[in-house]
Amino acid sequence: RDDWEMVDKIPSVTLFREAGGRIRSLTLEEFARLHEELPEHLAEMALFSVATGLRQGNVKGLQWGKVNEALSVAWVDASEHKNGHAHNVPLNAAALAVLSRQRGKHPQYVFTYNGKPISQVSTRAWREAVQRAGFQDFRWHDLRHTWATWQREQGTPTYELQRLGGWLSSSMVERYAHIGNSHLAHAAKRLDKALAGYLLDTPKEKR
């Protein structure tokens, strides 16, 4: 219609509804069990992942030049981020502790193995650690789901989680909307006072 002017109006088309996506996460106790089973280099990367929510590729490729420990922030260039936008990553105490332990191991890359940058994390060592920890169908990307789940459980609102996770739209974050709804419970209770008066003042047969 707009470019080729072959039709007068755009026809109505029913779109397929997209699936909500797979969510698999661990509790704090379960993650501690997995962390204990992982070799040191993967354990540190896994801990950094659940502390920051960064995707696998961004953790593997993280360089010291993209980290400012004094300001407690790391950043991912637009060319390295899935959504094509630069992403600033606030670093909490757990993430900073991991970085502190990695200092001096490599002049350029944060996470290394035998002095070389890590190219793969879903290795045999990872799979065997997952199995020893007693989990099935748990992938490295599920560490990001774990981070998002923990954030929601701690009351992080949707707009903050979206910014922290580097999602362009809130639709991706809504997958976690059912988790940590204590703030909604508080909102629902705002009507208690009004409804309590109604129940006391209204005869039962008229309710």
C-alpha cells in the first residue's frame, strides 16, 4: 500500500501468538550445589552470571578495558550486545568479588582457562557438574533466568529488571511477572479498609 501502491488498504491478518519462552531457574541452595561441583573457572563465570544477568557470550568476552571496579560498572558495546544497543551493567558485591579474584590472570580478558580466553562453557565439565548436582535440562543460559527470577523474588519491578537485563521491550520481562508479586499483594490489601466497612454496614441478604 505505502511503497508499491498495489492495494488500497492493508488487509487484516491474524497473527500467531508467540510462546512465552522457556524459563528454568535454580534456588539459591540449588545454585550453591552446582557451584560446588563446577571447576574453578566455570564456577567463577557462573557466579558472575547470576550476579549480573549477563549472557554467556558477554561473560566469555568480557575484557578488563570494559570494567570499572571503582565505579562498580561494566559495559557491553552495541556490537557485542544481542539487542544492538550498548549496555551498562551495575556490579554488585558478588560480581566485584569475582573480578577481584580474576585480577592478574590475564592482561586482556577477565575469564580465562590455562592462560587463554574461554571459547566454550557448555563443555563436558559443565554437563558432568550439572549431572552431579542432580539437575536435568539445565543450560548455561538458564543462569540468566535464575538471575531474573531472583531479582523478581527480591521485589525488583519490571522497568528496573528490563534495564538491568538489557531488554528492549517489557514483553520479555513479563515472562517473570508471576514471580515475586508481594508488591501486588500489598496493593490488593489497600481495599481491605473500604471493603471491611462495606461488609460490616451491609446486611448479609443485600450483599
